Amino acid sequence: MLAAPVVKTVGLKKTYMLGKVPVNALCGVNFKVEQGDFLTILGPSGSGKSTLLNMIGALDKPTDGQVMINGVDVSTLNDNQLADLRKSIGFVFQFFNLIPRLSARGNVELPLAIAGVNKAERRKRAEELLTSVGLKDRMNHKPAELSGGERQRVAIARALANSPSFLLMDEPTGNIDSKTAKEIIGLIKTLNQDDGVTIIMITHDEKLANQGKRIMMMLDGAIVKEVDVQ
Ligand SMILES: Nc1ncnc2c1ncn2[C@@H]1O[C@H](COP(=O)(O)OP(=O)(O)OP(=O)(O)O)[C@@H](O)[C@H]1O
Ligand SMILES: [Mg+2]
């Protein structure tokens, strides 16, 4: 049997109410992401990219339409099931969201600890992950003692800790210089090509979007174009 798409949306709509004024952030979005895909979502500020990401990550509820994750309709899940679903997604954000007080290793160990992995096992896994993102020599550094690119590598290692079914990234290179951004994209590409990690990445940058396998362009809450990258 063919596996269900990792993500599928049907007629997805989101309207925010600003006082009495409705803001139509998503106006009927339909798309699919299959396992092993690397989709980039490109669009100007305010086009609905983060809103879409919040729906796919089950961080917020749509006004109308469906989100299916690995064949499961998110709207049928209770709070515990939603929490479990979120744990199966690797989130990476623009501002890293690392815990300042914890070392790089501690940050990567945290989701493993929450998942109940024992101390020796999680230390081993965190060290493997940090090594795989090129931070073998930075494990004991705290976020403030790391560069922007290194912080984002820690965030990516952390997102991978519980072997997520896909990575969901909102402007992962939005807060780092363009040279470091290229390195981070190189890392993300390797994860996709060599390890088969499914990736959905929002970016403002057309050049970076071209590093994925497929580009979806958004404007005013709708998909206006889909392109396969050659
Ligand atoms: N909580 C909210 N309440 C009201 N309106 C909102 C809310 N969040 C987003 N919006 C509006 O919805 C639209 C889409 O916002 P969204 O954050 O998804 O855009 P974006 O494409 O991610 O933009 P950016 O590239 O600047 O991050 C915008 O017009 C925004 O003003
Ligand atoms: Mg955004």
C-alpha cells in the first residue's frame, strides 16, 4: 500500500479577527507533501506563510478546511493526541528558540528527556546529532557562546532528536548572514538527500528556495504558482 502523504491540506482557510475586522490570511489552500520531499514556500511578507506553517504544525486551528498529517485528520485529535503529533514534527524557527542556560548538548537532550529516553542514551544521541551537524567541538557551549549559524545547527539537531516525520522550518536562515545561510541550507539539503528527511521550509530568499526540490509561491493567502526545481 502506498503511504499517505506526510502533509495534505484541503480547502484550508484561516481568518483572524482584528476586533470586528476579518483578516483572510489563508483563502483555500490545497497542497500535498510526500515523504522525502523538500518543499520551499516563498512569498512576500503577509502572504500567509507562517499562518500556513502554524496549521501544518498543529499549532493553531483552521477556520475551515482540513489538515491531514500522515493520513490523520488533525481536527479529529484530542489535546493529548495533538501534543503527541507536535512531538513528531521537528520545528525550526528564525530565532533559534534555544534554552540559554543549557549547553548545546543539553538543548538537544531536552526533547529526548521529555520523551523519556534515559540519560546515557540521550547523551549518546545528542552527541551523534551534534556531530552530524558539524558541532562536535561545541557541545559544551551555551547558545550565547555560539555564532548564529552554530545556534541554528543546534536547533536543527534538536529538531531531529526524536526522529520527526518531517522538519517544519520558518525562515531558518532569516537571522544569519548569507554565507552562513548557504552552509545551513547545505546541511538541510544533505539531511534531505542522504537521510531522506522530509522538509518544508519557508523563506523570503529565491536563491535559497531554489535549493529545495519544489517551490510553492504564495500571495494574499493563496498558492499562486508551484514549480519543480530542476
Ligand atoms: N494573530 C493574528 N491576528 C490578526 N491578523 C494576523 C495574525 N497573524 C497574522 N495575521 C495577518 O495574517 C496575514 C498573514 O500573516 P503571516 O504571518 O502568515 O504572513 P507571512 O507570510 O508569514 O509574513 P512574513 O514573511 O512577514 O513572516 C497578514 O496580513 C497578517 O497581518
Ligand atoms: Mg512569517
